[in-house]
Amino acid sequence: MPTRVEQTAAMEAGYVRLTCLQPLDLDPATLEIGMARLDRGTPHFLDPLARSEPHWVAGERWFKPGNARLEGKSLTFEMGPALTWRLKPHTAYLLHLRDASGNRVEDRLAWLPLRLPSTPPDPQPADPPAETKPEPASSPTSEPDDLSSFADMAAVLPEPVAAPPPEPPPERRAPMPPVTTTGRSYVLPLLLALLVLLAAGGGAYWWFFMRGKGEVEQAATQPPPVAADSVPLTLDGARGYISQKKPNGEDAAREAKRFADAGQADAAFLLYRRAAQEGDVPSMLTIARMYDPQSFKPGQGPVAKADPDEASTWYEKAADKGNAEAMQRLGTLLKDPQITRPDAAERATYWAQKAADAAKAQAPGANGAAP
């Protein structure tokens, strides 16, 4: 049951999303998970409720993940800092899954480097808080649930809105003195008639000559739409583009190339990673080559040192999407003695065969085509 671990740029520190590509009919509504490590062949389960060492204990520990759901045929859920703080990068762990129907599966996975909080998370309380409001006497008392959620969700009540101040009473004005007529009272009607004629003439002039001119001037002065090239070619500009625009793989890859051509290697790396996380296969290959010891260039890129485990992760993502180059490179890389994946040897054989099959299918004359 292959399981993919990812932490997108938009996720908070310590939070990850896991995707089981073959969930085997697990029910997301009743899903529980456990994380174990092998100590001399004996599994020890992680206990995030522990307030002090040891955090890894004998015996199973089960917890409810956050945001568990089905996406097509894949099962996706999230875990928070209460779990990820205790997991070490490049270390093999056993992921256990079960549901209320009795379905139960496990998968071995190598943990990835993550962004974590600056301080250790507080353990999840095993009992309800002391200040919890008591239930009504007529309802039965429920036992506290011993399963804790890894998604640290809290209901946030909106702040009370102050009532608007009462409107002031209308200002009382002194009554206008009565208009007294003089002997020349005929002047006022003439002035009113003249004003009416002027208004009518101005309206006709606007209707026949000026109508639509304002719209043309407004269209002429309308600022042009903001183009993607307006993203500042800086590291902060790339971060703002990712967090605000949330680009898809194609858009993020296009911006990454623009930043790379401008010499902004660190910003381009963030954009390539965003594009790869959104499913852009060429960006997956770009990230993998940066970490691959065979293509790593010391001091010439945003990656400080080669990391064959990280490179194999991105090659495998591209290979799963049918990329032949990724299959070939992955089959070679998994033979590197620096690889810490426990399944490296068998996966190397698997991907080498897949690469050979792909090359054979693309060869001239394959599938009945003329050479």
C-alpha cells in the first residue's frame, strides 16, 4: 500500500498530509492510525499523550487523524505537530491504519524532512479540562474519548460587535421667513422659465453629443490587468505569489523558469517545489536532480548538500506518472550505499525493469510500428 507524505508551502509548521494510494476500503469516518518504529525487531508505538519520556512505548496506540477523506481511489488524512515532532527524517517507520469495520493495513515508509514549530508541542490532554461545563442532570454522563485528534482544531467564536450609536436627532432649523411680493413679482416666473429652458437644452446636448464619451474615457484610462510578470523577482515576491495566488503546477513552473533565468535560484527553487507538489512532472525531475549526488553541483544552487533519499522521493513521484527518465535514474540511484530506505534494493530492481520496459516500448518497430 504505497503512502505519499507531503508538506505544502501553505501548510503550517509541523502539519503533513498523507495519501494512501491503495486504501483497501478503509472508512474515513472511523479511521484510526498508529505510528511505530522497530527497536531490535520489536515495534514501539508513538504516544503523543505522554508528557515526558518515553514517548515510544510497547503496545499499540491509536489516534484519529485530521481531515480524513477519499480523493478518487486514494485515502488522504493529515497529522499535526503532536506526532511529527517525534519523527526523525530519513528514518523508516510502520504506519498502521484501521477502521470500525475491522479493516486493518500497514505500510513501511521513510520519513521526510519537514518544517517544524520552534518549540515542542504540548501533549494532548488525556482527560477533559477541569473547567468543562457540566452536562444537564437528565442526560447520561459520557466517558472521555481516549482517542485524540492530530489536527489541533479549536472553535473560534466571533468577537461581539458593538451596537451602533443612536442617530442624533434632526437639527431643528428656524422657519424661513415668508416671501413677500413686490410690485415686480413677474420677474420670478420669468427666471424660473429661463432655468427650465436651459436645463432642457443642456440635457438635449448631453444626449446627442456627450453620451458615451465618459465611458470611452474611462475605458482609455482603465489600468491594464496585472500580468504574471509583475511578480517581483525576489524571494519575498515568490513567497507572496505562492501564498496569495496558489498557482497550479503549470503556472508555478512557468514562474520558476522566469526566476531561474533572472538568477534568483532560491526563489526559483520554491516555485519549482510548488509546481512539483501540484503534479508538474518536469518540476519533479528538476527538484530530484538538485538532490541527486550524480548531478548535484556544490555551491551552485539552492540545495546545500546532496540527499539521495530526497532525490529518490521526487524521482519516484515522476516515475509513478510514467516518466521514463525518472524510472531509469531511480533504478540507478536506489543502488547508492547512502540510501537509507529499507526497500531500496527491491525497488531498484523494480524500477530498473520498468525503465527497460519503457525503453523497449519506445524503440523503433515496437507495437508493430515500422522501424
